[in-house]
Amino acid sequence: MGILTLLRNAFGRSRKERAAQTEGATQETAPAVTAPEPKLPSQPAAPAEPDPSEPPAQPEATPQVPEPRSESTPAPAAASTSTDEHDLVKAAFTNITVPKPTDPEPEPESEATPEPAAEPQPEAKPDPQPEPKPKAEPQPDPKTETAPEPAAEPQSEAEPEPAPTPAPAPEPAPDPDPAPTEGEAEATKATPPEATAPKPATSAARLRSQAPGLTTAYKAAGAALKKHGLTGTRARVHLVLDRSASMRAYFKDGSAQALAEQTLALAAHLDPEAAVHVTFFSTEVDGTGELTLADHENKIDELHGALGRMGRTAYHAAVEAVLAHHAEHAPPGTPALVVFQTDGAPDAKTPATQSLTDAAANHPNVHFSFVAFGDPENKAFDYLRKLKTGNASHFLAGETPKELTDKELYEGVLATWRP
């Protein structure tokens, strides 16, 4: 709207004045007008031709604008009204740059809208068009970069790598299973000896806490059992003590008590109850008792002192008493080791041999291991040397059995026992 007002003000002069001005300036402006004609669009000025009919209506606006603009636009006077209009349009557009600050707020908006709308569009169009074109040109470059996407095909080659690792891998696992099962079966065959192996009935810790005085004998008993392949064997243990008159000295010097303690240490490996049943015999069974880890010290001396006078040597009475006790207090088939101590031959050999023979037939799991106190050369021990019942053995402990080491005693007692 500002341009129209400027044009109106410019054309508000009388035709006479413009004619006078144009006559003098035609010659000067003619070459200048010919140059801008192709550049400036004169078509918007064409509708301004009817404005000459309006000059009488706008005489007041003429004195305001034309004087300063006539100074700025002396050159654009043409011979014809069209040339004047072109010059005035130029002056108007040139002056537009100055009056635009009159509207400070809409300048950025008006500049953005009218200039590209009318004239700057042809100028601005070539400017932005080549700029996005080079921008679009790098776009085919990434397209060419995307072209190496066939390089991703080797990735598809990597895809067959997970192909060998699917769930079917665990499925063949059952195939190797039968092979390990065979190896496991062999391993299990090897393990039972280790599992059943060698654990004593009573642990060393328990023995130390309840009977620390038996620790040395306990270790020696374990070593002897291992040597003969008897580690882990379970059996009841009995002790038979001869109370004939000839045994008096062995009770006094503690040999009988020492043998009882060694037998108890052995029982700690064999008997889960870690107890020893004791049978005293002479002419008959004089009495019985029991040794335990908690009650074994001086126990033999106490029991022996309470049994009264000492008699003769009746093996068969002791053998029958032991078998009866074992059958009553142990489950059928339970092995038993009987440490049978004596200092001579039985008074009645036939009943003694018969009782041992019956025991071998009726109680094959009961073994009698004889320990002979006295001179090994004594003819009395010929009975034991000649005894062949199959369930008995003998060990000559000598005249000072208390001086025997634990190892020597256990070697003699366990020499032939194989439950």
C-alpha cells in the first residue's frame, strides 16, 4: 500500500509540469530508460495510468513527498508517461529501502513477504535453488554408501555361525550320555571301596574326648586293621579272662588290665557301641562285666576283686557263656571277635574242643583268638598249637605280656581273623 501512495503522490502533479520536465529530460533519460526496461517489471505500473484522472483529487499530497523525491529522482523523467512511471517506480523502490524503517516492527516480516513476492523472487530463486542442489548432490553419496550394503552379506555369512549353535546341540547330548554312564558305572565300582572304606566305628575325636588314655592303642589298632584289609569292619568284641590260681600275678602287675584296655581300643574301630563284654572264668564262669570308653580305668581290677576265690581252667564254660551272650544281644549273623586270654591248657580238653567245634558249626561268624600269658616253651600251650577247629587262632604273648607294644598285640590277635 505504501508504494501506491508514493506513486499517487508522484503522479499528483499536473500534466503540464510533467510535460515540461519530460521535454527537457527526454534526451538525457532516454538512454537510461532503455537499460532498466527489461530489468524492472513495468506491468505493475500499468494499472497506475488511470491515476492521472485523480490529480485534482489529490493536490494536498503532492507538496509532501515529491520535493524530496524529486531530488532523489531527477534522472527518471521520460518523454512518455510510461517512462516516467518506470523512473518513478525505480525511485519508489529505491526509496522503499529508506522508508522501511518507518515501520520498524513489520520490517523483517514485510521484507520477507513483499520482496520475494514481487521482484526478488527471480533473484532469490536462483540463489536457493543451486544451494539445495549441491546439498542434494551429497545425498546420492550416502546412497552410494548404502550401496555397500551387500557388504552386509558377509554378515549373513556370519549368520550360519549361530546356525550350528541352536537347540539341537543339547539334543545330541543324550547320545554322549550313554558313554559317560558306562564310565560312571566303572567309577561307581571304584568308589564303593572309598565310600565304605575306612571309617572306624568310633571317631578319633570322640575317643580322645572320652578316653584320651587309649589314643595310642587306638592308632595302633587302626594301622593293624588296615594292614590286614579289615578297615571299616564291624563286629562285636568280647574279652575272656582266665581266673585260675596261676593267673594271680598277672592281675597284680596290671597285665590283665592292660589287655582289657587294648581290647577296648580295638573295639572302638569295630563296634559302633565301643564296648567290650568281659567274661571271667575258672572252674566255671565266675562273673561278667562291661568296658566302655567312659568306664574302663581299673575296671578289671574292680570286677576281679569282687568275684571271690580263683579256681581251675574250664575253657568250655567260657566258650558256651560267650556264645549265649552274643546270640542274645547281637542280631543273627553279626561277626564277633573273642580275645580269649589264658595261661595254660584246659583242664578238660575234650569238652573244650567239643565246645569250639560246635561254635564253628553253629556260630561261624564268631572267632576265638587265644592270647597265652607265660613261657612260650611251656608244654601247656601245645593244646593251642594243635587246635584245628577253623574258628580259633593263638598268640604267645610271653611271660611279660604287659611289656608288649600295642602293635605286637594287635598283629597277633588279628593274624588269622577274616570275618
